Amino acid sequence: MLLLGALACALVTDADFAARFDLDGDGVPRPEDCDDDDAENVVPSWYPDADGDGWGTDTGVVTQCVQPAGYAALPGDCDDDEHDVNPGLAWYDDADGDEYGNAATEQHACVSPSNTVSNNADCDDTRADVSPASPELCDDANADEDCDGTADDDDASATRQLDWYADADSDGLGTVFDLLSRCDQPAGYTEDRRDCDDADPAITTECRWAQVSAGAYFSCALQQDGDAACWGVTNLGENEPPDAPMIAIAAGGSHACGILADGTLTCWGGADAWDDELPAGSFTALSIGTNAACALRDDGAIACWGSDPDGYLADAPTDAGFRSVSMTDSGGCALASDGAVVGWGQATGLAGPVELADMASVSCCGLTSEGQILGEQGADFCTDIVPAGTYTTFSTGPSHACGLRDDNTLACWGYDFYGQATAPDGTFTAVSAGNDHTCAIDTDGRLQCWGYDTTGAYAPPE
């Protein structure tokens, strides 16, 4: 029996032995085979990777089942001292030379091939002006110049928009008071902003005067399209308003201010010394004294600026909700939402209720809903000397006042040495009392002025 067992062992060849310990038949017996159940999983090779970039050198190769520290599975590193240099780096064609590549042209190399870059963010590799570094521009092609997936009006960062003006009456002319900046023309808008009355297609570019403000020795007015004109004394540029449409204008001592179509403030003339004091924001109305001014914000809050030697500007109310503001160098008057008039500085307020308010030299005057002009007893130009009548608006100066009756005729009262309180015949739509002169707009939209005229304040434009 022992002899037969020995003979049986002698009959087992080396190949038989290897086959018994190479179950997957890949020619690698155990224990060298890392997975003897998988013929595809043989002993891997590992390559020295000094820079830890996942790529190793072709020398010093180690073969073993488990990856040793400091080795990588991929050979061919072109610089094993530089982590950012290896054959796996992706490069993209940059045909237009804008330093942004085409994602569809990916290739791999240690060093950048000619005319390639390492990013693939270009959305049009045929145009050097199209890349993530380019500004979005309005254009006829509606191109996405900044490669953010949106273009022209759909891109909030777009520039070079055109100004379009609402054309409610469809006469081909728009109004400056309804402006949109867009790349493409919005429905109901036009490029031409010369319409004087966008509610009437019969009224086009022959604009009439819509607002007037008489200052100390000059005056200013606005046409229906927002264009401004000033006339009178010119020592400090008082008659040089900016070439921009306005919604309101006011003339003061040696300066004037206006509210631009976007609601911001602008001033000219002798206001240069305090131009940097102009409050920011959007405004609806303003009033000017000799060296200071106040304006009404969209929420009815009052903002004042300018020279304030007596501290009156600091006394202006700080809450919101006011409907109008009027001021002189002596203080100011503000019409509250309940019809009361709040005075500050030397101005005495009114209990009201009134619909309009204006400040005389040292007092507040108001216009009731019944058309009566009133003020505190003894207040300048607001009590006993007001001519009889029902008034729709009024304006007070330092020494006289004028009002517009409900039949559109004018009445003036107060100091009349220069004829500033001698109202002309005719019918009118607006009036403004200055220092020693008065200006008004008649029902034909023309300007008329009277009173003191050595500075030319008497001679308005046509």
C-alpha cells in the first residue's frame, strides 16, 4: 500500500500542479495572482509617482497586488517633479485666439499643442469677441457674446441699449416721460421722443410751454416734451440748463434746479459750490430759495441742501407722506397728506385743510378745495388783500402774489412798484411770482412775463 501511494504522487506533473493553483487559467498561479477567479485581473504594475499627480515614471516599476505608497497605476509622466504636468492634461483648440477653447476639440498632452488652451468655455470659437470675458452687447444677430446662455434683452448685463419712448397715441412719436432702455424695440414704443402730447395724435412736435418758474432776476420754463429754457441774468450760467428732458423745474436766486425724466436732480448756475450736496434718489417736486433748495422724494419725504446759515434746513420735517414743499431763505412750508401745512424756520403753518400750499416771505399760504386763498391772520398776501374770486392755483413772491381763477383769468396783489402785480388780460394755465417780476403761460401755451426787466427776465422765449 505504501508503494502504490508513492507511485501515485510521482505521476503528478508540474503542469498539473500549476493548473490546480491557477483556477482562472491566466498563467499566474497563486499566490502571485491577485484574483485567481478572474483571468483579466493579473498582477498590476505600479510606477513611481513623486509629484502625486496620478501618473508615474517608466523606471522603477513594481508589480504587486496592492498599490504601494508613492506609486501610480499610469505610466508616462513627462515631469514627475511637477504635479500639474502629465499626459492627462486636457487641451482645447482656440481657433479665434481669445484664450477660450472649443469643448468639442478635447485632446490630451503634457504640453499645450499649438493654438490650444486649457479651458473649454468658448461658445463660438470663430469669433474673438465672443467668450466669457466679453461684454454682452445689443446686436442684430442676437449673439451671446459673454457665453452665459442668454443674449441681448434676456441678459441683464447687456450694454449699448437704445432708448425707446412710449407712443400711446400711435403717431410715431414718443414721450420722454415713459422711457425704456432695450436692445430691441418694445411694442408700443418708438425711438423718436419729440411728441408734445402722447394722448393726442394731432399734437406732434410743436410743443407748448407746460411749466414756468420765476426766480430772483431770471426765469425758467419747461415745454411739454421736457425741454428746458431759462432767460434773464446770465452772470453765473443761470440761463444754461442741461440738454436733458425734465419733469419739473425751479428758478432761485442765482441758480436753478430740475428733476430729470428718471427722477434724479440736476442744478446749474450759481449752485456749483454745492453740486456735490445734491441728494440721491428719485423726486417728484422741488422748490428753491436764494442759496438753498428742498425737494420731495417719491415717498413724500423732504430732502434739503445748500447754504443754511440760520439752520432752517435742519428744521425741515423728517417724516414721509408730504404732497408738496415750498421754501425761501426764511424757512419752508410742506403740505401734509391730511391737508395741514407744516411750517419751519420763520414760517407759520396752517391747520387746513388745503389743497395747495406756498410760502410767502415769512408765512405759509394755502388754497382750499373751495378755491379760497388763506393764511394766518396778518400773513403776507394771504388774507384781506386777496382779490375776490375762486382760484385754482396761486404763487407767492417776496413782496407780491398772483392767482389763477377758475375762469383762467389772472389776479395779482401786493407790492407793484415795477408792475409785477399788474396782471395782463387774457386766459392762462400757470403763473409764477418771482422777486419783482411775474411769468405765466397762456391758454395757447405761450409765455408772458411782466414787472422788473433790466436783466431780461421780462423777455421769455417764444
